[in-house]
Amino acid sequence: MPSILIIEEKIKWKDFFKSILISGYDLTYWPNGDDIDHILIHKEFDIILLDLQLKIRDSLTLLNEIKQNSPHTPVIIITNINETSLIVNASRQGAYDIIFKSFSDEKIKLSLHRALETTHLKNEIDYLRHEQDVIYDFDKVIAFSPSMKELIETLKKFAKTDGTILITGETGTGKSFLSGVAHFNSIRRDKPFIKINCANIPETLLESELFGHEKGAFTGANKTRIGRLEQARGGTVFLDEIGEINISLQTKLLRFLEEKSFERVGGNKTIHSDVRFIASTNRYLENLISEGRFREDLYYRINVLRLHLPPLRERKDCIEPMANFILNKICRNLKKKVLGFSPEVIEAFKNYSWPGNIRQLANSIERGVILEETDWIHPENFMLPEPIQKPAPPELITPPPETQTLKEHEKEMILNALEDSLWVQAEAAKKLGITPRALNYRIRQYGITHTKWRKNK
């Protein structure tokens, strides 16, 4: 809900604004603008309405103070007097619009709407300067395998809600694209969609990137910067690889998720920003929790609507149509005509494990397009290296019987290890190949107890 600060002395105008703006706006009244610094420090407003004929304060001086404290907030001047010099001076000092007090309901609502739209447009320009060439329609998602068809049907339901989504899956599987599909098929589709890759931004800069900073907050902070969470107001924020955020920043992020408010780095002004939150990770967040590297309460806060995106090797039915889609896109970018792939290439695609998933597939196709001199790409123009073998997590090395769930199997393995170690947790952890802290987390998770343990007596 947009917040408006109304600086107006006369009660009749206060009642007028209340009658026409009470629905859809959060209104705050400041009768004469006295001590304006105090209110602007403690709350962020989307728009400020300022009467030009205040008795106690000079309105133009007050306008200057407002622009110094909150330079990005549109200020709409309301006045009874049509004096050219006043209007010119107000415009020079940064007034967004000037309307006379004979205005109608529609006039003030239109001015407010335009101010909000201008703010949103500036926000998008700041972070989305490149032309968006991705079409986020459900019909454009390549989903031929059963697992992907089921995932897309689930995502359609998630997109209609405003709940937090957590997308898990290996690097390069398309988590970022699915976040865009969720946003552009939601009620927030006309608002900003901001992506932040937490793995690509240095830890020291990530807080400023998310929350913004005030001028002078740190060395090099020469001006106030609006953070991504503020820029995305009304829209969606996608945090890619959320598992890379450090613990201290996780605490501030948790508060934002719970209260929809935060302070910029170096500031004490509370800023409200209503956004939808989508996160992704290629890590096992449960393991990070057990290692003390991810907050458990933050995990529960983001793990509301969860999707697991399977790797490319588990959706072989999607490989050929996806390869053709990527080929057409690369050919357009490189301005080169290639009709398709030879049967040998398609067979190689389907038999390869693709450890780098879609990203590796795209890179391989780009190499083939560059090297190929005929209309069809042949195997000699591809380089498919042997994948690096990654050891499976120790607790999942032995597959569970078909009659047993993964959790039941894990619990049984822990119990067997504890019994073999005479219920000494440190020894059992060694047998399982995990840390004692990770084992203790799972013991508490499964409610495992023993009379030998002091805390259970």
C-alpha cells in the first residue's frame, strides 16, 4: 500500500484527503511541517503532498529540506495562489507536480498515480537497462518429460499466490528462468522483477546491493543509493543462490521477510517495501543449517512453496527440443544459418550426463555453430568432456529399499551407527562420514533418544 505524507494545516483539507484517499493509501498527516527531519528519518514515504501556504514554516524552505532528506520521493505541491514566481521556484527545487486547490478527486488521484508510475519506471531503468529478450510464458517452457510437466503444473498454482517460493536444483538447470515465469504470471506482473545473484556479488557489497546505503555510510559512498529491495517495491525479488549469504546478512533479510521493512546501510530511517520473494539454491540448506552456516528460522520462512528442478540428465525427453531452441537463438545472435543437428549429435546429447546442465548444453551448441561450415552440426565440432565425479553424500550412499522412504532409511542408518558405536555420537558421526553437529541435528530432527545420554535423563 503506497504511503503518503500530507503536510497541510487546514482541517477541511485533511478531511477531504481522508475521504478520497483512505482506500488504497497509507496516510500520515503533519499539520505544519515542524521538525520534518524527525518523521523523514523514521519513515519512508512514496509521495509527499505539501501545502505552499503554511503559516508557521516557509514552504519552499521546507521543500528544500524534504529533498535533502528524501531526494527520490516525489513532492506534489498544493496551493490556492497562482503566482508564477512561487510555481517556478517550487519546480526548480524539485517539486514533481503543482495542483491548485480547486482540483477534483480525479485530478489528485491522477497526479498521485503518475508520481507512483514515474517512481516505478525510474526504479526499473536503474537496474533493467538492457532490453528483456526472454518470454516468460508457460507455453514457452520446454517441458516434455513427466517430471517437468508435473513441475510446471505446480508452478502455475504457485504463481497465482503471493507466497514465498524456494527453487532448488543443480547449477544451470534453469532456476532463474522459472522465477521469471512465476513473476510474469502473477498479479505483480506489471511491477519490477529484480534478480540478484548472491554468489556473484562480494560479501562486503551484498548488503548495500540489497538494502541500499546512505551518503557517507562507508568509504566511497558519495551519494545515497536505493537498494534492490526498495527498487522492487510492489514487484518480485529473486535471490539466486541464497545459500551463499552470510549469517549476519541472513538476520537482516529475515527481518525484512517478516516485517517488509529495513534500514539502508548507515541509516536509521525505516523503509517499507512490499515485494514477493523467490529464492533459489544449488546447496543442501539442511546441511548448511546443521553446520551453523544458515539460519533455521530463515529456512522455514523461505521454504513455503518449494520446487525441485531436476537436472538435464533426468529429463532426456527435453534435450532435443531444448537444443533446437538454443540453436535458433544462437544462430540469430551470430547471424549464421544452421538448420539443425545430425542424428549422431542428437544421440550423443541424449547419452551424455550434462554435469553443467542447460548452461553446458548452450555453450556446446555455440561452439558447434561457430565451427560448423555446413547446414548441419556434426560430432567433430563438439567437445563433450568427461564429467568430474562427485562423491555422493555419505548418508545417501546406500540407496533405501523400495518399501522405505528416504527419511526412514536415513533414520535407520543413524540408529545402526549409534548402536555399533555404543551410542557415542562422535564415533557414530565418523562411521556415517558426517560432522558431530550434523548428526546431532538429525538426532533432534528424528526425535532419537537414549537413556545413556545425560540430557535425556
